Amino acid sequence: MNLDFGIVERSLPYLWSGFKYTVQLTAIAALGGLVFGTLLAMARLASRKWLALPASGYVNLMRSIPLVLVIFWFFFLMPQMLQALTGSERPVQIGAERTAIITFIMFEAAYFCEIMRAGIQSIPKGQVHSAYALGLTYGQAMRLVILPQAFRNMIPVLLTQTIILFQDTSLVYVISATDFVGAASKVAQRDGRLVEMYLFVAIVYFVLCYTLSYLVKGLQKKIAVIR
């Protein structure tokens, strides 16, 4: 095997643009998933069944099917559904990038929901009763007392899920979105250097994810001491 890693150096600007898209997608999906996941968690814990049952059904559905299928379904079926709803002559084009953002937020919201639900349930009920005794409403108690403590307790798990999300973003290459893996794949197929490009991508993912996991582990120990 005559390996030529010079192709990596020559393709760095293009790979860097794909890497920036990967980081951007991870950040948007993590933030959106956390917001909607928290709302889903509160709905699942609600005493009203008309809130709890749909939220539970959504979470169980998303956690039971592969992410790549969610991406495919949204990318291929949603334009057809929008065409039927709007009466358009042609399918409404959503695009690969918007498809990736929407599907990742939808999918990650289910996982962040379960993390936040565990965090909320980890708070002693005495905290809630104390908040009610001070005259706080349910919403105020959740916003001012329960959720801040739940977030602090769940920070290591939330960050771990974000690292997994960073790895999962590589799936967007199946709809031709140019993320880090997608950029490397296009260069590899163009120049016939699959081994070099995919080995470089694997090394980058390993170094970043291992380093971040190590930092999260240290943060988890600090939070355990504070608690």
C-alpha cells in the first residue's frame, strides 16, 4: 500500500468547512434538543394525561427507530406531504441542511427528555413542597427551584449525549450534506484515497471525543464532590 497523506494537507480547507458544519449542526441540535427535551420531560411528568401520553408516545417512538431512518423519512416523505397539504404542483423542497437540523432536533429531544426527566425526579420532593410553601406556582417552582438543580446534576450526562450527537452527525452524508465525513468521502472518492481520508477522519473523531469524554469525567467528579 502506497499511502499518500499529502491529500489530507491539500484538502484541509474543504475538510475544515465540513468540520465547521459538523460542529454547527451539533451545537444547534444540542440546544434545540435540550429546549424541546426539557418541555417533553415536564409534559411526561405532568398529572394531565392529555399532556403525558402524547409526550411519552413521541419519546418512545423516537427512541425505538434508527436515526438514519428518521433522516430518510423526513428528507423523502416530508416534501410529498407538504405538496399534498399546500396543493403545490411539485414537492416542496426542504434541502439537506434544513432536514439535518430539524431531524436531529426531533431525535435528540427524545433522549434529552429522558435525561432531564431523570434529573427532575432526582430532586427531593421536599424542594417542591418548600417552593409551594413560599407561594410559588408550579411553573415558578420548576423554573426557579427544580430545573436549575436538575441541570446541574445532569450536566455530565447532557455533555456525554452531546458527544454522541457529535458522532451521529456523520449520518447526514447519506442525504449528501457536506459535513466532516461527507467532505472526506467526496475527496476520497475523487482522488481514490479512501484509506488516507477515512483514517484521518477516524483519528480526528477519536482525539476529540476521547478528550471531551475525559473532561466530562473530571467534571462529573467535581459535581459529585459539590453534591
